[in-house]
Amino acid sequence: MTRIVILTGAGISAESGLRTFRAADGLWEDHRIEDVATPEGYDRNPGLVLQFYNERRAAAAAAEPNAAHKALARLATDRRHQVTLVTQNVDDLHERAGAPEVIHMHGSLFGALCARCRHRWPAPMVMRTTDLCPDCGHATCRPDIVWFGEMPHHMERIEAALRRADLFVSIGTSGNVYPAAGFVADARHAGIETLELNLEPSVGSRFFDRAVHGPATRIVPEWVATIFP
Ligand code: APR
């Protein structure tokens, strides 16, 4: 039984047509993080924030899982391996590709959260500032996304999986944002083999034992094929 922890980022969904963050045409080129991805930005202008995520939710719903998502789903459902699939992404393409369990450390576009009472419920496709929390009744509805300055979800579970893994694989992430960017150092410290699959070297490339660079829809299925002899 091989225990594999896989971390994915926006790059795995790029070939499904979803924008990444830090490419030349990235989301952070035409939106300021402080305006649309912080609690302070939401307090200042909730309409702008809800619109930003309404557009991303519509794009995610219209997108299809690609060969990389499907290859990881095949690996995650194979009983000969224990795969912990962690994603920074807030789309649902891993689930729609058939991955049995996905740890969304930055939340999900398809979840809603009350900024006042922290109640959670499935997000409507379009969230409006006039929406009322189903629990406390206040107009404080936000997407259940982890914003800058907020704690990512499921960290204890991720760190426990990293400690007992045989292999850590990072796919489609630039390695710019912690704590995910620190997983490779944690894995190396624990003596775990590390592999980077990305379009180009990430910020943390030098920490990986091995790296394969190219489009995810080619290099991820090729890597998975080496696992299934
Ligand atoms: N195949 C493989 N990798 C790709 C592809 C592709 N087709 N296209 C882009 N990439 C790579 C880029 O080279 C880059 O290294 O995906 C990475 C995307 O990096 P970012 O845009 O920084 O996205 P990500 O690393 O997921 O960002 C992490 O930052 O803004 C926050 O919360 C947000 O979860 C996000 C976090």
C-alpha cells in the first residue's frame, strides 16, 4: 500500500478553462486581492466580492474535468494506494472527475457561509447582498472560501497525512501561498519522496526530489500510468 499525498492548485484546472491567479492573464491581474479575497474587502464592498465569486462559480459550473482530474480520480479510487487528495482550488472538478474524497483547504465556491453566525449551507449559483442567512436571518452571506488572513481548513488532517506518507506530489501550483507552499519542506523533513508536476518550475521547485514540467493533461496521466504497472 503506497500512501500518497497530492496537493493541487489552479494549474490543474487551467486546461478546463478556469483562470489561474498569477499568470499573465491571471485573476490577480484584474482584481486586487485586498478587495475580493479578504474579510476587510467583503466588509467594505460585499457586492463586489459576491460578484467576483458569482462569476467564478458560473465558470466552474460550466467547466468540465480534464484528463488530469480524471487520472487522479482513477488513482484515488485504486485500492492498492492510499491517496489523500488536497486541493487549494475552490472548483469541484476533482469531485466531478470521480475523486471519492477531496480536502478543500481553501473552501469551495459551492458553499456559503454566514459572516455573522458562521452557519454553512450550499451556495446558490448567484449570491446577492440581500440574501439572508437561513439560520440567523442577517444579510451577511459570503462564499465559504478561505480568504487571505484566515486559517485554511483541515490543516491537522493534512499534516497527519503528510507525516505518514510515502510520497508527496504537488500539481499545478506556483508555491506562492502558505501553508500549502510549505508542504514540500514538511515532507522532506519527514524523509518523504517529493515530486512536482507543473507547467514550469514553481517557487519551491528546488525543494523537490523530482520535477516534471509540462501541461497537466499530459504529465499527470503519464505519471499516474507509472504507478499502475
Ligand atoms: N498545467 C500544469 N500547470 C499549470 C498549467 C497547466 N496547464 N497552467 C498553469 N500552470 C501552473 C503555473 O505554472 C503556476 O505555477 O499552475 C500554477 C498556478 O499558480 P497560481 O496561479 O499562483 O495558483 P495557485 O498556486 O493555485 O495559487 C494558490 O493563491 O490566490 C491564492 O487562494 C488562492 O488557492 C490560491 C492560492
